[in-house]
Amino acid sequence: MTRTTLESRAACLETGNPAVLPGLMTAHYDTIGVNYANLRKPDARIGRTIADALGTAETVVNVGAGAGSYEPEDRRVTAVEPSAEMMSQRAPSDVTVIQGVAEDLPFDDDAFDAAMAVLTIHHWSDQAKGLREMRRVARGPVVLLTFDPQYKDFWLLDYLPGLATLDDSQMPKLAFYAQHLGAVDITAVPVPHDCSDGFMAAYWRRPAAYLDPKIRSAISPFWALGDVSAELSRLERDLESGAWAERYGALLELDAYDAGYRLVRSAGP
């Protein structure tokens, strides 16, 4: 899909009520994104961290926008998302929604004050090109919420070691961002114990949640891992026997936990 074609078809998307464009694009989340908006509600504390990183930007492009999580309500937002299923789950708003991909953003250079992308880079087909596109269209900050694949200190890896292999294969190392965005600041984003956004580590203090297939359905790595019933049966047994609490019970005293999520911010060219 060329940039020109995206621009010509973007007019078919009604603001706040995006149309599904037959034949425009097929996306991974058309399959796995069902009920995503109900299970991945943005957490206000994480949202404030992202909003602060956007600074004084008035116009923002949200790349890989999904159902619209973490889009600031006090700025003019343009959302770019490949999946029609995800777009259909957006709540009515004034956001302009365009079906497209990070690797070919249909905008002029410096079209926005800032660009943002939240837990999406692992789905991009060309991560380097996507980052360069974000830097191209933003005259100010580029902000990404992402995960450090070198972070291995999460108890769920003891039950699902395949998660570490998956992260190594699809998540860029932190040094990658500076290679394609220029100088960046990288800070840890602790996950609150009652995080409302059901991403992979959101339930670090609620281990039984991982036994719920509905919750797992909104966590993309579970789709990639395939059948993990044996591993989850072990977790269930350990929860019932008290073995989990014996090993990891200290976590129950924490209000927030560094699970490896990082905010990457490039101030500007």
C-alpha cells in the first residue's frame, strides 16, 4: 500500500467512527483483537507518564493505535492502525483515524508536534523503518512505551520460559532506539499492582488471572506461544498448594513492580 493510496482512502474514515475498508489491509489483530478494548483499558498512572513525555505538543500522531488506549484527550490526535477489528472498537471521539502502518505513514515531514506508540513495535514488520517514519513526521518528541527484552526478572518466565525467547525474537534491544531516533531518554515504567491495562505483566500480583482464557486472549504473546496448558496447569497447582506464595509471596507487599517496561523518548531532531 503506497502513501498516495492511503491518503486517497483516508477520507473514507469518518472521524471517531472509522469505516472498514474492504481489501485495504489485513492485520494480525483482526484475528486476536476481539474484545481487546474491554480487556485493555488504559491505566491512568501509565497514561500520565506518557502525557508528560509528550510535553506541550498540541498535535500528536498515535502509531499502531489499536483501540485508542492512552491517546491524550486534550490534544489533537491522529491515529494510525492497520487492523479494522481494532479500529471498530474505538469509542466515539474527535480523533482522526487512518488505516495504515508504521512503516509508511501517510503524512508530510514534520506534520505533527509529537508522535507516540504504545506497546506496538513488536508487531511491526520493519521496526527500524517505523521508527524513522515516526521521527520524520514529528517535529518534536517521539515517545514509545515498550519492553526491554533483556529484562528477565519476572516470575511468569519460570512457568513460561518461551516468553523470554519470544521477547528476544521480536522486541528491539534498548540501544536500537537511539540508532534510529537519535539521542533518547529511557526510563522505567513500574506496573501498578491493580493495573487496568491487561498487558502481559499487568497481573504480576494477581497470578490466578493468567489461568483465565479470556484475559489471555487480549495478551498477544499467548497467541504466539500456542498451547501452554501444561505450563498453566503447573501454575494452578502451585497456587493451590501455596508453592507460588512461598517463592514469590514478597511481591504481594508491593504496590508497583518494575516488570521491564520502558518509556523511550526522543526529544527531537
